Amino acid sequence: MSTGLLPDWMIERDVKIEPFAAQQARPGVISYGVTSYGYDVRVDRHYKVFTNVHGALVDPKNFDARSFVDVVADYCIIPPNSFVLAETVEYIEIPRDILAICIGKSTYARCGVVVNITPLEPEWRGRVTIELSNTTPLPAKIYSGEGIAQMIFLRAAGVCRTSYADKKGKYQDQPGLTLPLVDGMKQS
């Protein structure tokens, strides 16, 4: 097999994405589905909007659930200079010889909404937790069920010795929107 960036037909053939959208453009909708060399995932309806109402500290080793408000809706308003966790509609399984990289869509980037760049390691599987930052001094609106980020898939020159599944990665098979985890630590 060849190495490098996977084109549309290899993504459809080699990567499990459910539900899979073969068409990208839809009138009046922020695009999602397979692209020439990637796959645009959708944001689902569950959001965790960070708030300082309770004066909680954001600490990855002792995460306090009072630092956010849960929102389930057809859209989410990210407050100015704030942050939201969301999850993808799509369930993804990464093959052992592929690494995926999640990057933001330019439609939201042009509105000041930044998606964290994150890798999906070989044999990772689940729904992706997406981190969204509103870098503007204005509220920003995110549309549920529409495109939020693009996954690009890179086939390695060889199969890795230890995959994410082999090392029993802490975000493997996450049931949905997952808060930060540090090995050996519990969430509060």
C-alpha cells in the first residue's frame, strides 16, 4: 500500500466513519462529508460551555464540573473570549497504519472560532471530543449537525509497534463528550 495523504476514495474504503456522508456541499449548511483529501465532521447537539460563575479552577488533574454549563440544543453560543467542548456526530475507527489529524474549518476560523488541532492515533475509535475557542470579543454561534472540523488521514510507511488500542489509551471508546483525563487521576 502507498503511504501519504489519503484521497477521498481511500478514506471511504479504509476508514470506518458512521454515518458516512459521501457528498460535501449542501445549500445553506456549513459543509460536511468526504472531501478530496479529508473528511469534514459535524458537531453534535451536546456542548459544555465554560463559565466562571462558580469561580472554579480549570485543572486537568482535578477537573471541576462546576467550570462549565451543559447545553443540548440545535446551536450553541460561545461567549466572548471563551471555550466550549463539543462532540462529533460521526463515530470514527482509525486503522492501525493510519494517523488522523483534526483541524478547524475556515468558515469558523474566519469568524474567530478556532478548533484545537489534535491527532487521532492508530486504532483509536469513538466519537471525537472537539475543543472550540471563541477568540473574539463577541459571542459566536455554532450550528449543531453541521460541519465543524476536517480530519485528514495519513498512511504510515509501516505499521506501528504499539497502537492506541494496545496501550489502552484513556480516550479509547469514549461514550461521547469526554472531559480531560490524566492517567491515575479521577474527575471530580
